[in-house]
Amino acid sequence: MRNNDGDTMTLIEVQDIKKDYPSHHGTISIINGVSFDVADNDFVAIIGPSGCGKSTMLRIIQGLERPTSGEVRFRGKPVLSTCNEMAMVFQSFALLPWLSIKENVAFGLVARGWTPEKINAQVDRYISVTGLVGFEEAYPRELSGGMRQRVGLARALAVEPAVLLMDEPFSALDALTAEGLREEVLQLWRDPDLPPEAVALVTHNIEEALLMADKIVVLSHRPSRVLAVVPVTLPRPRDRKSDAFYELTDYLYSLITEGAPGPGPAGKALPEGTATPAAGAGPVAPADDPPPTPDASG
Ligand code: ADP
Ligand code: MG
């Protein structure tokens, strides 16, 4: 997925996105001015409490939903409708139960009008890449959660998206399965011959974000704002037992629960340029949702 030529370019610009929904009492503000970038070769995690609009944000990025105001740009152009260069992996897998695994993986390609030969070759490739060989003719109901999510991943990768959007992709899996699949996604990500060029992973799981991402966008309770953008420069594979990992977990946890950017890990300010608290980010109103868990075990 990665090219190692050292060039980076901004793929996605999220610019001052606001999103309101109608409610009994007028409108309810979910996202209140969120901005961040996703560069070529970025693995960005977006974390925040449940209900803060993370899924909504991903749908807005892909163009499935329009923001109330603000703009998403992809390669410099405004995203005004569904962007074909992005693909989504869902927490609920979102497979079509009446289609075989092979047909599920082919789904997006059929919609793009590819020839049957080209579709078959592509489906075989991504069935193989995601460890689904032998399950081509099975149906989703016959597969475990982990295997179903492999299908979700294969279906998304098969369209060779520039950007892979992942919405809590491991949250419905048991701890061991989630751990294994996270590692496999990272292996695919390291492969320079595979798409995508960038990943945006939504999670409420701080440890998961730290295990996977190069950059973490921390959102507040709704109406969400960016509390900080935290680069993660820990060496890979990440050691969750290291002091640095523990300190960053603690830092992110207090950032979200207390709602204001404070000092960095171990009471030290994060190095210049490594964290960019959003302008005006301050204490946020408590919400009825539980705080995110620092535990990546499930
Ligand atoms: P998250 O993924 O961070 O948990 P969501 O993006 O799913 O948050 O939703 C944020 C809030 O927006 C929730 O309170 C949800 O009920 C509300 N919401 C999401 N979609 C709609 C919609 N289509 N109409 C009204 N409210 C919505
Ligand atoms: Mg969600």
C-alpha cells in the first residue's frame, strides 16, 4: 500500500465541517467545525466518544452525506457526491447475505461496469490477499465474524481505492480475532503493491489507534471539535507494554475525558509541532455516553 519515494501530498482536506440534524427541539449540532488533513501515505485514526459524529464524518468524507457547512476536498476537488476513489469497511460488515463471498467481493466492481474476466481476476487476487481462499462459494452466514470482516476488507480493497475508510472495523470482533486482523491489516498496509494510499480509521479505542496509526485526530464529545492532532512516531511493531505507549494512552485518555488539551505524556508538553490542539478547544459538555476505553482488547 505504501510507496517509499518519500513524497507526500495531501489527499483529503476536511475543512471546517459542521453537521446538524433535525430534532424535536429544532436542530441538534453533531459536528461543530472539524478540520484535518489526510496525506498520501497517512494512516490516520479518528478517535472520540461514541455519538460524537465519527461515522457521520466518514460518510461526509466519502460523499455519502453532505455537511451542513464546510467542505471536504479530495485531491484538491470538492467532494459533492459519492467518491469512487474511497471505499468503506463497516463495523457491522454490511455484507449482502444472499450473495456468496465471491459475489460480495465482486459487488463494487460489477457496479463499476468491469468485464467478467477482469472482475474474476481481481476478486481472486483480493480473496487471496485477505486469506479467504476456499471460502469463495460460502455465504456470509456460514462465516465467523473475523472471516466476514475479511470479506468486508476484500470488497473494499478490490476497487483499489486511494483511501480506505474504516468505521470501527474491529469493534464487533472478539479480542483475539480483532488483534489478529489488526496485525493483518497493518501487513497489507505495508505492502507497496496493494492499495490504498491512505487509511482513515475511526475508533473509540485509544489503544487500537496507537497500535495502528501515524496520526490521531482526537474529537471531543458532541458537538465535536478537534481537541488535538497527535502524531504517533513510536517504532513499529508497536509495543503496548512500552512506557512511551503507556504514556500516550494516558495522555489521549485524559484529553478525551477531560476535554481539553493539556500537557503531553508524563507531564511534558508534546514536542513542538507534534500536537496541534484546535483553536478554541476547551472543556466540553459532558455527554450521556460512556468515555472511550483505553483497552484494545475488544
Ligand atoms: P459516532 O460514530 O461517533 O458514534 P455517529 O456519527 O453515528 O456518531 O452519530 C452522531 C450522532 O448523530 C448520534 O447521536 C446519532 O443519533 C446522530 N445521527 C446520526 N445520523 C443521523 C441522522 N441521519 N438523523 C438524525 N440523527 C443522526
Ligand atoms: Mg459510529
